[in-house]
Amino acid sequence: MKKFAAVVAVAVFVAFAAPVFAATNPFMDVPMNHWAYDAIGQLAAHGILSGYPDGTYKGKQPTTRYEMASALARALAVVDMTKASKQDVEMLKKLVVEFKDELDALGVKVDALDKRVAVLEDRLGGWKLSGSLRVDLENRDKDAPESDGSSEVSRSRLIFERWFGDEENPMHFLGRLDGLDTTWKRFYVEVPFYWDSTFTVGRFVWDLEDEYYVDGASELPATGGFAGLDSWLTDRRTDGLGWSKAFGMGTVYAYVAHPELGAFLYDSSLGTNADAAWGAWEFLLMGKLQFTEQLGFDVGAQAFLGDNAEPAAPAVNNFSFDNLLTVFAGLRFNFNDNIALKGIFYYQDYNADVWNGTQWVDGDYDSVNAWKVIVDVKQEALKFTSLWLEYGQMDKGFVTPVAMGDGGSMFVTDRYEDNHIMWDDLKYFRIAAGQEWSEKWATHLFYYNYDFDLDATEDFNEWGLGVQYTYNPNVKFGLNYVKIDWDNSDDDDVIRFRTQVTF
């Protein structure tokens, strides 16, 4: 092929590697009035074209396939993924396939080029748009007539992403609009920082306890969403500054925020008191460490430091915190790729005032504990099902920043949706199992039991089952049933049909 033809081909897919400018052409045999003068100059400036030792380009001389492959490899090393178009990426893919043998002979790892082209394709134009939609048809058998059922859009999300800045170490922006009223639930930028770390600024959510709850660690197929529970401390919206650093043994995380936690501490029925700021600074530091392939260790501390204005007439969550410190540590042991034993322990110490019905009195809690032990078995081990076995205890007064109910940190039922403070000593166990029968069909079932120490009226168990059908990778249907059996009141039944679309 002619050398100028090769230049044109390369120039097409690297034209977006840098802004257009009149580059100085280093080759003495390329005249300034030539139509390709600027293009050759830009390619030379990026190190894609080097010419001959005598300072000439020899543009009229046919190029070899090896020369073209060499230029292709160097072009892929400098191409700016934030300015690529679909046509550019398609050309890159074809050229990598065409010159595979020559690239191999030059010692260029074609697999690495394929991965880079895949990244380019994933980040076309610098912006990436994705989202999800859930529509639930639900029927409930409960005491409250207004809770008998509903049909609603239970989730609508639009996610905007952009990579920008340095090509080798780009910054990453993510914004997520939630709900039909379009509220920004995520809005942050990740910035490559000193010491090969990452600085995060904005509204973000870090789920740092994902290994220790069923919906975070397992692949339990539950389009209905009933079986999944949440973190106790993290996996919450954070408006603040975060920092993370990956190293050989794991990753360290830290963030600082100043959240308004009126609704976190008090029942929503309190009106204006529920909207009051707590006035506390939140700090978190955690290390997720992996000593060997089998042994992992997680350790961290979360602190809320500051004074809270006491509401005049508290209703349900009758605590007023000054300072709250939680120290926690988790251990993970993988017997093999499919069977793991893990446990996590939490210790809390906090200063608080308690409403005795007429006034605030001192009610400091010096030692409040919670812990859980888990056996996590993947379906590959048992062949026909996965299995999640969990036993845990939580002391009276333990605080969970993540709400306890409605599939929150502790309970599937929405009876405790606003609760953040355990009202009695609790012992519980959970069993959950998921079965993937084919690429299309999956089922799951679970049974959870909760036994309170003194408040026997609150003892209950939850069980449920469901089936999921995958119409295609973007569309799934789920039919789920859950029953809540209260020891001292009427039972609750919920059946839900969910349609989920991702794009």
C-alpha cells in the first residue's frame, strides 16, 4: 500500500487524539503545501511516525505491513478515548484484526490492544448513558387498608458518566438521577491523586460491608427484592470528601462528611424535628485486606462527633446523641472458590440523652455490641442451589445509620422502616438459597427468624420464594411471595410481580 494511504488511514483514527493545530512537520521531503503536511506533523509529534534516519519520510514509497502495524500499535497507545466516535472504534477493531500477525511478530500483545479497544468502545464520545426501570404490581394483605396494594414505578434511574483529563489516568464523573421527580442521588468525580490513590468529591455511596450481607455477597436471584438486606453502617448517601488507596494487600478507604441526620434519629411523624440537622461530623476509616487467597480481614471505625439539639417532644426514636463511635472488624476465610466462612463484630460507645416521658435524662451507652457469623456456599459447590446461613446477635441500643426495615439493614418488613436503634436484645438466624436452572430461569427462597429478649410481642419470622425469568440481558420478570408471621398479631402477606429493564 502507498505510504500516504497508510498515513490517511492512521490519521482518521488518531485525529481525535489531540486538538487540531498546525503542527511543524519534521520531514524534509514533505512540502508545506502538501495536503497531508499537518496530519503527518501531528502523527510525528505523537511519536506515531518516525521516518528514516536521514530525516526523510519517503511518502511515495510503498509501506510494509510491519510499518503499518507499528504505527497502529503506537496510535492505540496515545488515542484519546474521550473523543472517539463509533466509526473510529469500528476502524480500530478491523485494523487490529487485519494486522494481528504483524503485531504479534513485533512483540505487541494483541490481547492488550483488544482490551483497550473495548474500553474505547465502552466510553464512546467520553459520555456514557445507562439506566434502569422497575415497575411493580403488588398486593398486600395487612391490617391497614391503605397498604393493600399498589402499582408503581419503584425504580427509575438515569446514569451519566464521563471520563476526562489525562488519557492514561483519566478522571471519572458519575451522576445518577433517581425517581420520576429526578433527584440526584449520585453526583461525584473520582480524581487520580497523590501516591496512586483516588480522591472522590461530591455525593457518593460506598458499600464497604458487602461481604457480610446476603444481597451484597451472594448472587441470589431475587428480582422481587424481598430476600436482600443491607449494610449496617455504610451503603448510605454521603455528601463529602472521600479517599481510597489500593495496594498489594487490599484497599484503604476514608471519608469525611457533615450529614443532616434529623430523620436518621427521629421518627418522621415528628414533623419539623425530623428535619433538624444533627450537627455532627461523620468520619470513616476502613481497610479491606486480603492476606492470602483464603484469608481476608476488614477493620474500620466510624464516628459521628458533635452535639445534637434535643427535640421538644420525641415520639418513637427517643434518643439524642452527642457522639457515636463504632469500631468493627470482619474475618473472611475461603475454603475454596465456592465455600466461605466469615464473621463481623461491631462495638459501639456513645453519649446520649433519653426522653423519659417528661424530660431528657442521661443515658450513656458505654458498650453496645453486635455480631454475625455466615457460611456462604455458591451453587457450584452444591450443584443445585446456593446456600446462605447466618446467625447474629444485636444488643439493645445498637444504632444502624442504615434504616432497619423495608429490606434495610435488618428486616424485610416495612414495620420498622424508620427505626435506627434496636429497642431490645435480639438473636436471629437467616437461611437463603438461590437456584439458577438455566440462562433464562432462576428461583430463590429464604427463611428469617427474629427472637427478642424481653419484647416477645415483636418476635416474628419472614419467609418467601420467587421465580425470575430473563427475557433478554436487558429485560427480566420476577414473581415473588413473602409471608411475615407475627407471634402476637395478624400475619402479613405480600405478592409482587416486577418488570425490570436496564439499558
